[in-house]
Amino acid sequence: MTHYVRTKDAPLLPPPASTTGIVGWLRENLFSSVTNTILTFIGLYLIYLIVPPIINWGFLSAVWTGEDGDACRSEKVGRAVGACWAFVEAKFGQIIYGRYPVEERWRVTLVYVLGFGALIPMVVPSLPYKGLNALFLLAIYPVVAFILLTGGNIDIGTGFWIGFAVLVAILLGVAFFAASVAKIIELRDGIKGVAMFAVPFAAVVLVSSADLGLAPVETSLWGGLLVTLVVAVTGIVASMPIGILLALGRRSQMPIIRLFCIAFIEFWRGVPLITVLFMSSVMLPLFLPEGVNFDKLLRVLIGVALFSAAYMAEVVRGGLQAIPRGQYEGAMALGLSYWKMMRMIVLPQALKMVIPGIVNTFIGLFKDTTLVLIVGLFDLLGIIQLNFTDPNWSTPSTSHSGYAFAAILFFVFCFGMSRYSIFMENRLDTGHRN
Amino acid sequence: MAQAKRKAAPKKAAPKKVKLRVSDEVAVQIISMNKWYGDFHVLRDIDLTVYKGERIVICGPSGSGKSTLIRCINRLEEHQQGKIVVDGIELTDDVKKIDEIRREVGMVFQHFNLFPHLTILENCTLAPIWVRKTPKAEAEEVAMKYLERVKIPEQAGKYPGQLSGGQQQRVAIARSLCMNPRIMLFDEPTSALDPEMIKEVLDVMVNLAEEGMTMLVVTHEMGFARQVANKVIFMDEGQIVEQNEPEQFFSNPKSERTKMFLSQILH
């Protein structure tokens, strides 16, 4: 073998022109082989078949304005009519507010504005005051929204306060027992915990029962996007913490807690959502004593929240199982307690790992809200369908346009959630692979 | 036995031997401790007394129970029989006492177990802030001091995934030291490292030993044992087979099993 030593570096050359730029991209992605070339042309033909008619229907021959159905009838306007956006325009108020009284609609608008106004700075990572923002969104906003939407001034009576006092006394008793007999917690922490629950709860009930001069609006009048968002947001917000607790409980060392969580999760996952909604609105009143009556929407909200919590629990459990044993040991060896370990070490990693699954559940839940139609609540889709029966607007393209609009609205929300989840995944990626 | 007598060791070009007085205060006492995994008797009748300032190296074939033994000391594993007293506190089911002991006992793992979602600095300050309730600024100052000691202060803002194995293990040591522990447990700290990174971790450990830290080290680094340990323990099949000072242990092992083990690892 001849002796060889490199004395000069080989030159760094640019890549050949055919592999870069548009030409390179086309060659690589569309025409890299005979099969690919054929598939490219078939694809182009399919696009030609599908896209122009959609554009024609939705834009070119669509009717954008009109007083009533006549504007969308081809025999009246004398041309082929595509989408009847005039229908959507005429019913826009109902689609957004349902049958909420027109003079009170500003309250719903205010709820929308406050909600999105607080949500946007929350989800943009570079904006400051995340803690205050979260406090507003999770603690203050729900109360404000509740009072604005219902009008507040709920009638609770003295019976409630007696019950509340008894509950607080029981909780204090449990805290005292846990601190002095079982010695699981410090008495001070126990009292603090009870106070942290009781004081805000009492404050919320007090504010909600005060007469703020807002006209009461029955939930049976709510509808459209309002109901969709109320059901979906409540479900999403409630399912997360309940789901996390259930997931932790299912992996608990304590048999009673584990058994309870398994039973809960399996029960709610085992029945269809329609059954849950049906039971909550039709069957439940049969078992309640005379005169006791929960609001129908409230029952639906509880049903949806528990249902999605069961799904969430399994998603979160998947994440928990993917955390290596060493992370628990590392945290324990540093003296972190169970809850601190979960909150600061295990859950941040587990939840990050299952963001796709969590958002999947959220999106599923958002679309499942349309099922509330079955118990007589008119959500976004329900209210659009209801308006198909309006004889003024009974044209051939009314229902197509209505469904298309519902689809677009749902898509905007779901796609938004999907993109945001991808953004968060990338942002939280610290480059570690176990 | 407490005061390990050491003869001058005229070894050719051996690294400087760490010599420190061992106190007669007891740091860890294990009395006839037994542990089972199901039916399998992993630790059999373990008796061990560790005095403050001792550097004990535990070696033995894999599956001999050496990791399990030191993991019992901070209750990552539960023992079923016998008594373990750490720093005057007996290990029982009492969660408070377990937490108290874990605060005083640092542990370094084979696979580092750094928290991948936190920066190096956050890894180091987490426990002081949340367990010891140290103010954040102070915790960060202490963390930087220890990161400097393990010679990687410039990595403080990075994530564990961006560091090499040796660097990660040094961070893990710094993280434990931030809790200001009285006893340090090392569970095969260099076994998962590439050969060229072992020395940087061992250097930190030697440094720590020179400062008088009470250390229990499970390792196969016999050079480290010679240089640092004042006592070497050989375990096999869940029992302590031989306990001796390093010179005697390596040059004149008493038990056949120790001889066999040494002949296999000291080629």
C-alpha cells in the first residue's frame, strides 16, 4: 500500500443546480420516478375536477346578499345559483347567539370578547403576566361569564348556607383527623386547604346570588355558537384536572383509590355520550325528589365534563407510563414529596409527551358538542338546521350553504387547536430523548 | 474497625491517596437487614456501620444486591426485616421521616436521572427551593458555586439533553450537593459513561472525598477504590462476603469468592 497524507483540504463545492431551488424540489417530490410522474398527473387531474366547481359554487355564482329566499332561487334571479350566503348572513345573529334576547346580546358579546381577549395573551408565550392572566381566565372569568350569561341573582335560600356550613365543618373534621390521628398532613395545611376551597366558593356563590340588575336569561334560550363554546370550554377546562387526578389515582398504591378511579373511568368510557346526555336530561329528573330541578344545560355540562375526563385520564396515564422510573427516583432522592414530584417533575414531562392525545380529545369533544341537539339544546349545528325550516329561506341551496358554514366554523376552531398543539410541542421540546 | 489503620502504600506512581480522619460518629447503621423481591431473597442479613467521613466502596458481581443495598438507605427500596438508622433517624413507613432522611442523603444514579425539561440551573435549584425553602436567588448562587466546582458553570442555561454523559453526571453530583447532604450515595456513577468521560466524573468524586464527605459508592472502578476508599465491601448473592481496608482487600483477599471476583475484573 502506498503511503498517503492529505496536504491540502478538498474544496467545498456548491450542490449541483438540479438538486436545489424550484427545479430541484419538483424533481425530487413530483417527478422522481415514472410512477411518481404518473401519480402527479393523476393528482393534477383530480384537482382540476374538484377545485374549480367548489370555487364556482362558493364564490363565483354564490349569492352574498338578499332580503329573503327569493335572492337564492335561480328562477327568480335568472342564473344558476351556488351557495346562498345571504341565508347565513340573515341568520348570523341566531348562529352566534341562539335565541338569546336581542337587547341582551351585548352580554354574550362581552363574554366572547373577554374570553378571547384573555385567551390570546395566554397562548402567546412571549407576552408577560402569565400568572395573573391564568388567574383571570381560570378563576375570575368563569364567574363573570356565568353572571353575565345567566344574569346572576340565583335563588339559593338559607338551606344552601346551612348545607355549606355543615360541609365546611365536616371538611375541618377530616383535616383535624388527618393531622392528629392519621398524621398524614399538618393541621395548619389542612385548615389552609379547607379555607382555600370554602372562602372562594362562598364568595362566588355570594356574587352570583347578588342582584346586579341584569335581566335573567333562561339557558333554554341560549343557542348557536354560545352553547357550543360553553359546552366545549367547560368540558375542556374541567376534564383536564379531573382527568389528571383520575390518571394519578389509577396508578396509586392505595387499592381503594385505584379501584374507584378504574371503576369511574371504565364506566364513563363504556357508555356512549348520547346515552350520558339522554340519561342526564330524561332519566335523572325521575330520580330526583319533587321540586328539585337542575338546569338542563348544567346537567349536560356535568355529563360532558365527566365523560371527557374519563378519556383524558387514559391519555394522561399513557404519558405517565412513558416517564422512566429514574425520573421518579431522582425526584424522590432529592426529598420531593409525592405531590411536588408529580407537579414539577412527572406531569410536566408526561403532559408534554401526550399533547397530541390531549388535543385529539379536545377536538373530539368540541365536535361531540353537536350531540346536545338530542336533548333539545340548539348548538351551532342545531340552530343552523333549525333555520332550514324557515319557509322564507326554503331554497335548494339553503341547507348546503348552512352545512358548509357550520363546517367552516368547526374547522376554524379545530384546526386552530391542532396548529397550536404542534406549536407548543415544538416549543416545549428540550431536545431530550429517553 | 472504625478507625481504619492504613499502612503507607509504596505503590509505583499511584495517585495520591486520600487520607482523612474518620470520626467515630455513626452516619448509617444497618442491623441484620433482610429484603425480598417476592420470593427472592435479595439482601441477606446485612450488618453495616458507616461512620461520618468514611468512603466505602461496594463491589461485587451483577445481581449481588449492592445497588439494592444503597437504595435501601434512602428508601428507594423498602427493607422487610431489620433496622436501618440514618443520621440518627430510623427508617420506617413514616413518610415524614423518609423525607427527612432523603433531604440529608444525596444520591447519584447510573443514568444520571436529570430532569430533561429543566435547565441545568433549574435542576440544581429545584430541590433547595421547594424542599428546603431556600430563596431563589440564594439557591441559584449556591447552585452556581457547585456547578463551578464540577467545572461546568458555563452550561447552566442548557438542557440536560444538550450535554455529554460525563457532563450530565457531574451536574447530577452538583444537584445532590446543592441540598447540602451529609451522606452521598453513588450507584454505579460511571457505568453508563463512555471511557473518555469516566475520569472527569471520578475526579469530582475524589475531590468530594478529600473534603470529608461520607460516601457509599457502588462501582467497578478499582483504581478509585484504591485511591479514595477507606473500606471496601465485597458482596455476593445478597450478602456481605468481605469487608476490609483497600490494601488488604486487593493484595490479600480472605475469601475465595473475593479472589475469584478480583481475578476476573483485574486482568
